Amino acid sequence: MEEKKGGSGRRIGRRSLILGGAAAAVGTGAVLTRDELSRLWWQVPGVEKPRVAGAVDYRGARWVAASSANWRRADRPDDYTIDMVIIHVTQGSFDSAVRVFQDPGHGAASHYIVRKDGHVTQMIRELDVAYHAGNRGYNERSVGIEHEGFVDRPQDLTDAMYAASARLTAQICRRYAIPVDREHIIGHVEVPGTDHTDPGEHWDWDRYMKLVRQAATTATPA
Ligand SMILES: [Zn+2]
């Protein structure tokens, strides 16, 4: 069983529900009514929030499911705190990235892929842990965003891509109260233990962070 960490607010022990009755005590001594329990059922460890097939976490993203071999089902941010966005460059075309993320033999995938024209595809729910960082702890705490292109081709990093990605990152930061800074928005290359170099030297961090900060002040809530 996974160690539960992070998270906030009230937690209901599985035992409380098993005991049942008119009301069940929670750890803090508070008492919840049946009504409250039915509303909070998904906060019980091991019970997941409801999911809707094809739903996306970012309005405007198109859903294409990654192979379930490339991510692990979770219940973030309740089982793992999300406090990081990790930026990648695909080293290939958008279509090839979608294809390999659908391939159960690939062993890796990110939550999102941003295309050169600014189109955003979501392939893994933010609830779940995507295998994108090559580091278990960083996978569990982050949302991964791939960008179509090659690290040695600066022309691949288009204005439309920067703008679309910045809007996406700004909204993720807003939803999980992630600070918009370089401690929390990092490149794959900065993940401890990685041998990946993306997003590469041509990724313009100053420009990107400025766009994220701008989007963060103008973005509408999800
Ligand atoms: Zn990467």
C-alpha cells in the first residue's frame, strides 16, 4: 500500500466507515453525519473521486488516452501533493509522441502534449501519476507537459507553443496553489538523477516564466 502523504483537511479513516452507525468519529474528534459522510466518501483512503470518461483537467484540451502501462492510478492531490510542473521537449513530432504514449511498451508518458500550433492534448488525468520525470518522487508530485520538437531546433519552439503552454501551466499552478517560480516550474533536465537534457538550451525560461506570470494574473478559474 502506498504511504499517504501531503494532502490537507479532514480525513476519514476506513475504520470509521466500517463502524458505521448514525455518525462516525473522525481523528480530530469531530462527528460527521451520514449526509456529510456521503459527500466526503471519496476522501476515504483507497476510495477515488468520481471520474468521467474523456474528461480533461484543462478546458480546451483534447483527450487522447495514454496506455495505462505508462502511468499509475492515483487520487491526487489527496494522496500526493502536487507542487511542481515539469517541462519537456519530445524529441519528435506531436503524432509520434501521442503514438508512443499509447504504446504500453514505452513505459513513459506525460499528462499533456503541446503542439507547435498551440493545440493541447491531455493523455493522463492530473489525478494520476504519469511516468515522465524518470524519478518516482518527482512523478508523484508533478504535472508533466511535453512540447513538440527537438532540443537542437530552436525554430520548433514557436510563439503559439510558448503561449499555449504558459496558459496551461498558469492554470495548473492556480488550481494547486503552486508558486510561479523556477523552484516549482522546472525542466526535465533539472530532475535529480535524470540523463535527459530537455527542454534544452534553446528553451527560453525568462520568456516562458514571464508568460506564465502574465497568464496567472489573467487566467479564469478552471
Ligand atoms: Zn523529458
